[in-house]
Amino acid sequence: MSRKVEHLHPLMRPIVAAFIATAWTRVGVRLKLIETWRDNTKQREHWMKGRDEHGRIINKKRVVTHKRPGDSWHNLQLKSGAPASLAAHLVPELPGGGLIGYGNSQLGKPELAIYRAVVYIGLSFGMRSGADWDEDGKIMEHGEDDLGHWEYHPGFHLAEAKAVLAKGDDLASLVIT
């Protein structure tokens, strides 16, 4: 697991930087980068949480991902093998310390208001939020609770990205403008 900005794909780095800056300037919220790239071992470790040895869900509350190793935007790599994640975990920091919506933190009305503001800022940059998997602009209405998860893949799918990166080509060729 990595927290390095350098482990984001170059396409996503300026988006994340602008998102962090805008959250601060618009609503006074500092976003902390918690995670960028995951190798397949870490992805499997996350995927197995809440599952038995056969991968069946046995405890829904413990499940942290539905993506198997190699099937996550966190797992992307360049042809050279260098990390190139198009997913990151960015979470708001509380003024006195601590993180909102990460780990065991509780979301009351003030925290939820902060999260809503942050989500709408992220969406304005074309990112996809784990708080709005169905992408209808209504956060958490269907139990979406991966609040800090953000992806950036405008107009293309994971299989397309993996194929382009495996050939050593530029993902920018997939971006729909």
C-alpha cells in the first residue's frame, strides 16, 4: 500500500492536487491522502476482509472492497511495472486532528455536511466518489460508504486502461473531452 502521490498515474496527479487545493480554499477543509497504489497482495488482503477462505462474504460490516486483486483502479501499473493508480483515498481532517469518515469515526450532521461539500468538489473535477457509486449526485443514499475513495477515469473502463498501459501507451488517448 502506498500513500505517495508519485504512485498515482500522471493523469490523476493534477486532479488530486486541484481537488485538495479547492477543498481548502472553498470550504476550509484539509484533505489527507491516505492511500494511492496497492499491489495485488494488499488488494487481496483488503478483499478477504469479511470473507471466508473461499471468498464468500460472511460479515458485510468488515468488507472493505468488492474488487479482487488486479481488478481495482488502485492496482494499475505502467508497462515498466511502476505504480500508476487511478484511485486514491482522500479524507477530510478535523481541525483538532483525526479524520472524518475513516476508520471508526462517526458521521454526525456537521461531519456529513463537510463530506457533502467535499464530494461535490471532487465530482466537479470529474472524479468518481465511493460515496456515490451510482453517480446520481445523491451521496450515501444506497448505503455507499467508501467515503474517502476517489477514482479518475473519464470515459474509459478498467479493462481499457489495463490494455493501454500494458502496451506502454498513454491513457490520455482514452480520455473523452
